[in-house]
Amino acid sequence: MFDALSDRLERIAGRLRSRGRLTEADLDQALAEIRTALLEADVELGVVRGFTDAVRARCSGTALSKSLTPGQQVIKVVHEELVRILGGETLKLTYASRPPTVVLLAGLQGSGKTTTAAKLAQWWRQQGRHPLLVGADLQRPAAVDQLRVLGAQAGVTVFSEPTDPVALAQAGVEEARRLGRDVCIIDTAGRLAIDAELMEEVRRISEVTQPHYTLLVIDAMTGQDAVATANAFHQTLELDGVILTKLDGDARGGAALSVKEVVGRPIVFASTGERLADFDLFHPDRMADRILGMGDVLSLIEQAERTMDHEAVAKSAAAMMEGRFTLEDFLGQLQQVRKLGSLGGIMKLMPGMSKEMRQAADQIDDGEVSRVEAIVRSMTPAERENPTLIDGSRRVRIARGSGSSTQDVNQLLKQFREMQKMMKGVMAGGGIPGMAAGPGKLGGLRSARKQMAALEAMGGTDGVDPALAELFGGAGGGPQPLGVGAGPPRPVTAGGSKGSRPGKKKKKGGRVTPPKGR
Amino acid sequence: MTALYLALAVIVVVVLAAVVMVVWRRRRAATGPAEAPTPGPIGRPPSTVADTPTRAPTPAATARPGAPTARSFRDGLDKTRGLFSPLRALRSRGTVEAATWEQLEEALLRADVGVATTDALLADLRRKVKSKEVAGGGDLLDALRADLVDLLAIEQRWDGATDGELAGSAPEAPGSDDETVEPVGRDLRFDTEPGMVNVWLFVGVNGVGKTTTIGKLARQQSAAGRSVLLAAGDTFRAAAGEQLARWAERSGTELVRGADGGDPSAVVFDAVQRAAARGNDLVLADTAGRLHTKVNLVEELKKIRRVAERPPGRVTEVLLVIDATTGQNGLVQAREFTEAVEVTGLVLTKLDGTAKGGVVVAVQRQLGLPVKLVGLGEGPDDLVPFDPEQFVDALLA
């Protein structure tokens, strides 16, 4: 539905290809497509304008690179700009000299503050801290109950009392001090940015608790309103950072860009699910990919890692590497992959998909997948290992057993043979039909594996995974993925500071110290 | 090779390879942080196939609270009135210039109407300007307003008759054969067949306001003379049952709950059974917020609807609750949820904020789904029928 920026630019690529330089007209066309893509991704209109102006300035008159098509080059610039805006200055979390470090959460109703508060508590606990949760949402029925239940899951105490939110927040901080906790997380009620009374209330909460970090919690599916809301909260509270929630959905998340650009504070955390564990540092490069509709493959992989059976996967991978892939393997993988969600949805997340592939992805019927699974299940293990065994009578049996026709069974076997051939080709280092050939794309699995081994020998990478980056080349030598997950306690850093492009001075993550007088 | 097999092959290869690499790398990593203990249920419990046994509902609330005070759309949008409107300047402009179109486009895009729908609306207006149907700036604005209102206003009335067929253009209030029931809401379908229980199912993604909407609606429906029962179909979210219980108290309605983490279909089933036994004619069923991208949760929702449809239950409304601050993902949500459980209408919540909720225009245009109710605040009275004219006025303000 929402064309990826890459598709859009492909459309005008023909005209761009044969020139030595990007003309203004070409650029206009490209920027029009970029504008549409960003608007469809919910980036705020004013931010889109500023962004396209910046890209225009960077692209004007640039000579075309030899290895990239003009379209790819423009995407590269766009991607870099996005990462620059989304990343940039970072929030280095420092702790108050006199504990507790107070963290105040604010935001609209339903943005996910309460769940986020518990996730933060768990995150800090995993870092070795001792947080206290303060349930200062007295507006929403059972909000404190909710926090108590989540707090119990996180193993963190929750403090609340039925007074008014301001007094409660203050008492909460006192309690944290009394208990000797080093972090105090205050959950507040959702409130509209234009509700003067409630904004005054949260201002007073901030005044009495003197938070070291005030974080705005914002829903990734927020539309154009994100800026107005963020601005209003920023004016009232002076935000230190933003937490983006519900990133496990398919909203493109342009609100992230809008908020970052307009408020100027870093996006610190990304919340990617309803479980407390679905919480991580924010990765600007992944967000850039997502906004451009280029897929968030790394998140997909993390999700895969969470849901799939590692042993089964490792075994199948080993078999595949050696060129073996049977119906048995296929069945196993099918079940694993289905845990990830709708097939069409997953396909859309794959980078480098051509237009035809995307259209095909739209047409995939998950019901069909069930039918395929049913047919394979109706086979005996021997038949799955060696499909040549399947003669006429077996075919009939399989068809009956799966509620399909013998033609369906034939079709499956034929398609599977094609699949096997294709996979053999991929393993040997070829590309995948329908996927854009980019530097180091999937073809090169073997070389990637060699790289891993080499890295292993060298003593490990720290955060950057060149093999993965190689694997998912992205647009024109694209983004470096961050190390996934939080490591041992260390400061929050932005992504992409490694592997800087020649001639471009990348600003390393700066330090934002807590406001003076705390 | 068909798309399906190609897709499967690609996904299998890619994900397999990547997962393996990630696992390898993790295994190599130095000692990471200690795994947090997993106290209590963290993940989603698998949806059980068998229905769980009946649970006792919470005790009935005491006195029935007073009738809800009438709230109009206009009142609810009080907070946003008086903000500067660039479009007003258009009125005084005589000719239609490029800047005019830009301003119109900007107004629509900022309202989250979306690129496709905005382009379509403007294309129609350009045509009208070309054919001289529309002259100056003021006319243009009126024309846009009229187009939007036409797009949003649909005549949909449900006959109170047993087959629940969509009546013709002659408006007939729902349940009009029953003198004591007054029409409530904008065309919320309510069948009056004896022995049958209406089920209105509330679905949507996380945090949109399903539970709060049910609380408000329960009050209104009760005041209108219907016998309402609430079903706490959100068995996943911490304290979701408690939240709905508070609303049950406020609205003077009974509530059927199940065990936390239990099967939501069972709760809805129990509620319908209880309603039939006790003579409730309307069950408002809450469900857990879920992203349409999660296959197993969508399957769970489908099952809830199937179970609710078992006689004596009849699902007469499947209301998708959408947050007015939602951007273009609202359209995706509408599409996906409709495909899964046949949504009959939208509830647009949090319209009292600065967000305009324009995505519903796109939803109506592309999917034909109307907005039936609008939420204008967190209080029990803050729920009104959708009024296309007032909505468009606010959108273009």
C-alpha cells in the first residue's frame, strides 16, 4: 500500500540513469517522491519540507557515483540525513550524586507510559540498579493496579497513595530516598497537551520532584499531531528525551523523525512489544530504514530469534549450507517462520525487494500457506526425505489426507523442486531472483560465514556486525546495524558512528549532562 | 515459481541465515547482563482451544447513576476552538491561486487525511474550478467542505425487525417498534428478536480507548432503557478487568470476568449465556488491544467473534476503536481488522485533543467504514454520535 521510497525512485530512475549529473528537474522529481513517502510515513509536513530542502542542498549538482544509480544515490543521501537527524546528539545517562535519580514519564493517553515505566524499571534492574516505581496516575481507573502487577513481574516495588498526583509524586521520591533506591521512575496520567489544567499539574509534579530525566512517551503510530504534542510537553517540562512505543506494529513511525527534529532531544528507547522484555535502546539507522519503507529486518531477526527454536534453526541452517533441503526441513522452517507473522508482512520487511516482489507479497494468502503445510504433513517422513518415492497412489493418499487435490500435490512437489534449486544457487553465492543485487547481498552467504569465522578468530566485534551488514547491504552500502540488545551497563550511544564515510565528519555521540542545580 | 513459494524460500533463507549468525555472535559475546528472572506470566498465554469453565461475575453495582448529560460535538471540541486558522483567510480571497491549493493541501495533510485521499479531493476540486462550478477562495472552501461531508455522511439505518436488514433510505430509528427505547448512537445496530442477545464487540490496537468507550456506552445504553452486561474480554493486560469493573460500577451494569490470562472467548461465551439467562439484551465485549501484525492474536480475535456469534448471541456491531492521533496506520488497522472480524463501524477517540482524526476520511473513502461514535474525553459522558458536518468543520478549522 505505501510504496517504499526505493520503488518510487525506481520509477524515475530511467530518466536519471543516462546523465552524468543530477539536474534540478531530476532532483525535483526525486524530492516529490520523497515527500510523498515521508508523508505516508506520518512525518510532519513542516519537517518534510525542511528535510527535502536539506536533501536538495546536499544533492544539487553532485556528480553521480559510478557504483550507484542516481536513484540509489538520492536514497543514500536521504538515508544518511534521516540517520543524522534521528541519531545525532545522544543522551548519556548519568546518575545523580545524591540518589535517587528521578525519571519522570509524561505523554498522551494510551501512549504506553505505564508499561514503559515497568520496562524501564526492569531494564535498570538488569543494569544492576535498584529502582522504585511511583504510580502517580490517579486518573485512569486501575492504573495503579496495572503498575503494581507489572512491577511485580519486574521485581520492582511500586509506591502509590490515594492523594493528589503532585503530593504523591513528591512522597514517592521521599520514599525512594528513604528506601535507599538509586532510581525513581514516576508514571503519570495521560494528558492532552492542550489541557491547560493537566499540563499545569504535570509542571508542578516536575517542580516538586526535580527529575533528572523527563521523558516523553510517544506512540509510533502517531500522525501529524506528534509535533504539536511534543512541542507543548517540551515547553512545559523541558524534555530530556523521548521513548517511542509500539514499534512492533507496522506503522512507519515518521513521528519519530518529527519529534526529534522539532524538539531536538534524542530518542532514547524503543519499545517493541507488550512484554517487559520488549524494550531496547533506540537504533536510528533501523528507524531510518523503517521510515523509508525499506524494512526493519534487524527487528525481524530479533523477533525471529525470540520466537524460533534455536536448535532447530541451527540444524536446518547447517543442512542448507551443505546444499541439503528436504521437505522435512521445509516443514520445520515453515512452522517457525509462521510464528513471525503474516508472510506478506514479512516479505514487505525484506530489503531490496523489487516492485514485482512487493506486489506478489501483497497477494500472498496465508490460508494458502496452511494448505501447503497440510499437504506436507500428510506425507510420511520417508516421503519428505525422498519425494521421488511419491507415486500415483501415494499422491492420492496425500491429497485425501490434506483435503486437497492431486493437482495441488503435484504443484507443491514441482514448486518445491524449484525452491530447492534456487536455494542451492543462493548457497553457492548467487543472488535471489527478484531481489536487488546490492553489495554483499544474500548471495555471498558462504563468504559471510567466512567473515564470521575470521572475526571470531580476531576476538570478536563490539557492537558492529559486518557480516550482518554485509548480508543486508541495504541501499548502496547502507547502514551499519548496531549490536542488538543492551550489554553490560554502559552509556546510551547513537548508531552509525562506526565506519564513517570518507570525507564526512561524523559527530560522535555527545554528552548531555543533567541540568544544573540538581 | 509462484509468489508463495518464492516468498517462502526467500524468507526461510534470509531469516535462517540471519538468526544463525545472531545466535553465533551472542554465544561468542562476553558475559552479558544476568538474565532477569521471569516472575509471573510475561508472554502471551497460548490461546486455548477448549472453553474454560464458567467464572462467577462481580457483584452487581448498587444504585444506578443518573442519566448521562447530553454532550454535543461542539462542546467537546471546546479546547481546540480559537486556535488560529489559516484557512479562514482563504474566504476573503477572490481568485484561486497556486498558494490556495497549497493551503488546502496543507490543511488536509496536517489533519492526517493522507496523501491519496487529499490528492483525490483536490483533483475533484480542480475539476470543479476548471468547469467554473466553483469560483473564488470562499467557494472553494465550501466545495471542499461539501465534498468531505458527502464522503462521510451515509444513510444507514437498521430496522428493528428480526432479520436486521439494512432498511431503505427512509430513516427508521432502531427498535422503533418498542416504544420505551429511544434511538441511541449513530446507527448502532440493535436487533430486538426475543431470546436473542446483541453482542457489540470492541476491537483495536493497544491504548486506543476500548475499555473507556465501553464504560461510557454502557451508561448511555442503560439510560436509554436497554439491559446491558459487560464482558471483560481483555484477559491479558494487567488490571484490565479491574479497570472495566470500575466502569461497571459507574454505569450500574454487571460485569462478567474470567481468570487473568484465561481464554477471552470463554469470557464472552459466559457473558452471552448469562445475558440470556438474566434477560440482558446487550453485551458489550471488551477485548485486549492487539496489533494487527500479530497473527496469533488476530486468530484469537477471530475465535472470540465466532464464539460470540453462537446462539443466543448475535454480533450486531464490531466496533474498531481508533485513536484520533493515529496517522496513516489507521487505514492499515481498519483494513486488517475488517478482514479478520468484519468491522461494522469505527469509534474515533480522543478527538478533544489537537489531532483531527482525518484518517477516518480515508477509511470511509477506501473501505466504506463509517464512524459511529466519537470519544471526547475521559469522563463517562464524553461519547457522542458522529456528526459529519461538525467533524468537517473542526477538521478545516
